[in-house]
Amino acid sequence: MQRSMDEAYDQNHDDIIKVLIADDHKLISEALRSTLNDNRGFQVELVSSLSSTINALRPTARPFDIILLDISMPGMLGLRSVKRVVEAAGPGAVVIFSGTVEPEFVWQAITLGAKGYVAKDQPLRSLPSTLRLIADGHEFVPMSISQHKLDASKGTAQLTQSDRLILKSVAEGKTNKEIALELQASEVAIKMKMRSICNRLEARNRAHAVIVASQKGII
């Protein structure tokens, strides 16, 4: 009987999801830890800076299953720091944990190996199930972020090869008149094309269109 009880304990211990909350907002961290502890099945540790996060991720007997990473805590330097944490986390799932974040940042972080994004304003009662989903190997991205990527990809797909050439020329500092001469078109036609490109990329002007196109990998 004692052996069975020990085996059950070992199994339960293995099923526990080990979570590292890396966030310098103490009230948020404590509230999330309390919620996870109330649900059981979680072991939670708190850190509040990039350096303490890296220290906590040093090789141990059992690595963290999930790292909730605040991108604005002390020491964080954008995607470069996200990549550093992903590399230090090993098999652990690094998840962006923020109140506000640009959708492009989330997708770029996922490209670097992050497993998604959890918003700080997500209802606490839903977080345990979200973290269990991530621990099972799934990526988690809110619908609003996913829709933004879908909309962006639609806008990109609507751009023609001619549109891309125009954007590339604008990025090189060429005027509409110079672009018109190169493409053997009228300056008015190039202006109309540029206006259409801006609308599809939701850009304010030609300079902003180049920035958006660069972020999307169009040019």
C-alpha cells in the first residue's frame, strides 16, 4: 500500500506544471500566483527582471514548463531579450505576458520561438486552462491578434509586382516623377497607385507605407 501511495505521489508531482512569472508588477504576479495555487496542479515562482529571469532558468533538475514574460520589466530590450529568454528556457514555453503589445511584435516573437501571448487583462479564472493548453504543447494567440495577421496577409496578397516595385523605389528615396520614368507611366498614375497601396497597407502616407511594407517583409 505504501508503495502505491508513493507512486501516486510521484505521478502527481510529474503532472504539476512549473510556471515562472517574470513580471515587475507585484500585484499582478501575486494575483496570478494565488489563482494558480487555488487551482492546484501548478508550481509558481516569481521574478521581476531580465537578469533574475535568466538566473532562474539556469539548468536545474526540472526546468520550467511555462515562462510568462513581461516585455517591459527592467532589463528587457525588445525582441533581442525575448530571444535570449527563449534560448535560456530550453524546452520551456516562453509566452509574452503584457497589457499592451503590437501584433507584429507577437508574431515576430513567435518566429523566435515564443509560444504565444497572454494579455494581462485576461480574466484570471481562464488563465489556468490557458496555461494547461500551452503546457500540452499548443501555441496560444488571442483572436484579435490572429485576425490582425489575417487582415495583414490579405492586404499583402492584394499587392501586385508593380506595387512592390513602386514601394521599393520609394524606399530608395525616388520621387513619383522618377518612378514614373522608370516604369514608363505617368506621374498621375504613380500617385494613384501609391494612394491605393497606402489604403491596402493602412498607411498614412508613402513613408509610412514603406515602414509597414518593411515590417511585413514585402520589401
